[in-house]
Amino acid sequence: MNSIVSKYFPSISAKQWKQKIQYLLEGKNYQTLVHNSIDGISTLPFYTKEEQPEKDFTEHQSTPKPTYYCIVSSVEKANLEALNAIENGINTIYFALFDSKINPDLLLKNINVEIIIQCYFLDSEFGKQAAITTKSCIVLYDCLGKVSKTGNWYQSAKEDFYVLNNCVSVNQNNISINVSNLHNAGASPVQQLSYALSQLITYSKKATLNQQNTITYILSVSTDIYIEIAKIKTLRILHQNVAKTLHLNTNCNIIQHKSKRNLSGLLGAINKIESTTERHIALLAGVDYFTTTPNNYYFYKEDIPKSDAILTELKSSVSNLNNTLIVGSIYIEKIMEQLLEKSTLLIETLEKGGGYIEQLKKGTIQQKIASNEATNTQNLLSQTEFDESKNSDFKSKTPISYPFLKRNKRKTLWQPIIEKQWRASLELPIWKKTFDI
């Protein structure tokens, strides 16, 4: 086939392509077609084999597992939700747990599928009991995620890492790293990657980790499809590089959650479209798990779909895109090459500055993220307008919860990394005027 193509269709050089594009631009500068992201990642209008990165990226190929996300407020209710999801064909359950007193035996009763429990507390006894209850359960802890998001440790740095060591010494108990919080706060892809790996380095120094500990990254994505696919793929490569240096397990798990930053507080149609885009990014990039949208992400009674419909859509997405992982794309690999280079430099800068915790104490990380968030939001808002007359259907809906992220004021050790919805400045005044809730 290649010989036929080369015989009848002679190859065209990159110079010829540029000349043709320049002609079609009718005097405009070719550089206007080169897009530069907020991280300075450049993407070209077209790519040839000459742009193929010298580094050979090892591809991680996997079929993402649709995972039912359940916030545990009531043990009985959470158990029933999980069993219903299993009946509808879901084979992985993700429990978000905030109370260490909850009985794992009751929570996991009759559940015989893969289970992930994200603990928003530190308690080694809970992990031991969960491991006894079922062998197919992964229990995750993240004290750096806690102090990053809230500005406070559970107890203190010394006490938290001491308890964490006891937690991860239990079989099936591991550490998770919350990249999603960084994304939701407005961090750029390079910042997300760098701060995540800096946390891994910190954990390696503060906790006793070995080859049996498989690190799990919790992330979210924007709708910049190619950048986000490259971000996820680069995260695996960075983990392999850093883990190899630290003599840790080079394999990792990646769980993708719904982005809070992308959420619209008024238009459910936007949320549905962006959720679908995020899901396709997960499938194309090859994350290990992607979760359903929690019920509290639906802000109006009329927007809540039947749970069965959500589960059916999830399974359909996986079966339809089972073999469409992006592998060997020059475009994606060029972005990965730049992300890898810039992230590695930032990680080195963080470590020279004392590491992740020290940079949090100084407020450097928070300032960098806030600066990036302000610039990014300004750019997005300049391209967006909300026409209330054209989008008035939300006024006939029944609000069931407040759709904008709240910040509870409390005394903190240092400034927390605060999540923000980029549309909030447009939508919040309209919400207040319409509902006054």
C-alpha cells in the first residue's frame, strides 16, 4: 500500500506545506496559527515526521473502568446504592468516606466487586478491618491532600505522618495524591504535574514506602482535549521517572473525577456536554478508572437523570471507545515532550526551595496557582458571554442545592489551595437575582 501511495502521490515537504498555508493566509503571519498555552506549550498547525520527538514514549494501554462514585453519609444508603450499580453492570465502586467510625462490614455487605475507599481521615484500624472484610478493597489516605486543600493537618505534620505509616503498612492500604484539587483551583497542567510529583517525593521522605505500595493519582481535566490527554500520559512518565529514582513502584493508578472548575451553576446542558468531553478524554488517554458524577453535582430537580441511565451511558462509552486509545500521535507526543521538560524543571525548583511542604508554608504554591487561575479565567471569560434572554430555561427549574463552591472561613496554618468555578463571576449575580437563595 505504501509503495502505491508513494508512486502516485509524491511526498510533500514541510516547506511546501508552509508555503501553501502562507498563500492561503493572504499575507497574514503564519505564527498566528501557532497556539501557545498558558504554560508556554506550543502547538503547530500541522506536524511531519521531522517533528517526531527523539524520546521514545512507552505507552500505557488500558481500558478505563467505569466506577460508581458514592459519598458515604449513611452506611445503609451507600450500600444499597452500590448494590444497585452492580446490578446495572458496574464492577468498581468508589466510596468517599469522612467518618472513621463507619463499620466496613456493613458498608461492604454483599459487595463482591472491586472497591476503592478514599478516607478523608487517618485511621489504620479502619484499613485493617476493611482488608479483613474483603480482599478486593483498596483503601487510600492522603494527609498532604488534606493540608493542601484546608490549610490544616488532621493533627500535626509529625502525628499525621506517623499514623500514615501505620496505615500504609496494612496490605491493600496505599497513598493517594490529589491532583484534582490543584486543577479545580486553576493550576496549569505543568503546575498540576509538578506539584503532584513533589508530593510523591515528600511522601517518600516522610513515609516508609516500598515496591508493594502502588500510588494512586486522583485528577480532573479541562475540556482542552489534546493538552489534557498529554497531561495524563505525561503523569505516568513522570511517576515512572521519579519512582525509579526513589526506588518505589513505577506502576501507578489514575482515577479521574468530574471537574468542579468546569461546572456551570445555571445550565445543566453545559455540564452534560463537558462531562461527556471529560469522559472521552479519560478513555482516549487511558486512565485506570473514571467515576460517575455524584448526585450533588446536579443543582436542579429537573436535571437529575435516572441512575440507570447514567450507568448505561458509562458502559456504552467504554464499549464504543474500547480500542481508540491515542497511541503514537506526533501531535500528542510533542505536547508530552514539552510538558515533561517544563514539569521536570519545576520539580527541581521546588526541591531546591525546600520541597512541597516548605513551599506551601511560604505561600509560593498558592500564589502561583492563584496567578495562573486569574489569567486563565480572564482569558476564558473574554471568549464567553451569557445571554440571559437566550438561556432563560433555568428560571423554570427547581433549585435543590447551591451550585457554587463555598469557602468556610476557619483558622488555618497557612492559605489553603481554594477551588474555583471559572464561570462563577458571570453566573452568581444571575443566580442571586433569580432565586435569592
